Amino acid sequence: MSFLAVLYLTVRALVIVALLYASLVALSHWAVRSRRLNPFGAWPRFMRKVSDPVLEPLERRILRSGGNPQTAPLWLLGIVIGGGLLLLSLTSWLIGTVATLLMVADGGPRVWIRMLVGAIFTLLMTAILIRVIGSWLGMGPYRKWMRPFYLLTDWLIDPIRKILPPFGMIDFSPMVAWLVLYVVRGFVMGVL
């Protein structure tokens, strides 16, 4: 088994353990609050001992934000689920990138050009997606962190916007630009 496979299995096991821990904490706190378990029993005392170092800072943060500190176990569960999915995705991406680079290292210049062209198309398509999601959230082109995405995609979206007839409040030019990039990428990668 390769190092990359062992790394992914290790990260996956850690995420599963963290999810089990957060689930047990949330379930135990729920059982105590709903009076299904005696708060002074052995299991609730044990769970308090193992969860207090994690929950107390989270409770303080929730309290400072104006929330109910009793929801800390649910927040912990949500953070573990979201963070675990993000960590697994990041690990999978990293392993895929390393594997691709290892395969490309043995290839010739044609493989390098194909990989570079594919990365450029992926970057442009991702920039369009981030630009659209940012516009939904009210993040315009004058936000400091949104400006690079607009700079990467204005050259393609602006001419399409001038050609495309208006459809009320909906701007279809980013979707058309994304589809154009998708089709051109398929053609160019087929040629390479």
C-alpha cells in the first residue's frame, strides 16, 4: 500500500473518530437535558470530563456571540462534520495532485502542456463560479478579495453580456461564459 493511500486512510479514520466523539457528546448532553439520564450518573460524569476541555471554549464563544451555550454540543457536531468533510476533500485533492504530478514527471512535454492547459481552464471556470456565488452574497467587484476573480473573468463575461439580450434581473452571461469555457476546454483537450 502506498504512502498516499495510508495518509488518506489515516485522515479518514481520524475524521470518523472525531465524528463518533462529537456524536456521543451531543447525544449524552441531549439525554441529560431531556432527563433521560441522571446528570450525576457514571456515563454523564465521564462524558463531562472528556468533553469539557472542548465544549467550554466553544460555550464561551457562543455566549459572547449572544447564543445559548447549551447548543455547544450541536455546534461541535456541526463543526466536526463540516471540518471533516473539508479535511477529507482537501486530503483527496492533495493526493490526486501529487499522483498527477508523479505521473506527469514521467511524461514528455505534451503531457505537461495538457496539464497546464487543463489547469488554466479549471482556474477560469472556478473563478466564474466564485464570482457568481459572490454576487449572490452581495460581494461586488470592488471588494478586495473578489477583485482577482473579476480580473480573471471580465475579458470573457463582458463581451457576452453585450451580445446577450437582457432577461430582467437575471444575468446569464456568467453561465454562458462557463459553458463556452467548458466546450472550448473539451475541444482543446481533445486536440492535445
